[in-house]
Amino acid sequence: MKKFMKIIKEWWFTIVALSLVFIYLTCFCTAEVSGSSMFPTYQNGDFLLIYKTIDVDYGDIVAIDSDILSKILCKRVIGLEGDNIVINSEGI
């Protein structure tokens, strides 16, 4: 037990740093806001730390990796699977 505690005392910083890097790589990603479509919540050039999840609800802000545009898009959720969304001159 003493040998184990000695190893922990010598390597605590490395253990904590590697744990944080692992948590970041598995649970988070970053994105930069490009454009003004998210104004006033986010402005052009803002950096976001994004928590990876599959639970999405109305009003949430999501980041979508667009292969066509070769960048990450940040957008607000206005509809979920099964919703019908109508966009006309009056709005959404």
C-alpha cells in the first residue's frame, strides 16, 4: 500500500491531466461561430465548448458537422423528428 501511495504522490499531476484530456476528448468538442445567424445569443467569432449528447429539445443549440460546407454549423433547434414546420411570409 505504501508503494502505491508513493506512486500516486509522484504521478498525481500526470494522472489528473490525462484524466481531463480523456474526458474532454470523449465528452466535448469546440466550435467557432461563423456569421450572424445566432445573434444575439452568439456573435461572429465566439468559441463554443460543446457537450456531446443525443438528447436534444426545442430551443437547444446544436453543432452539426457539415461535410458539404466543410465546417461546423451552430443552430437552434426549432423542430424535432415528426414535426411539420411551415415557413411562409408570416414567419415560422
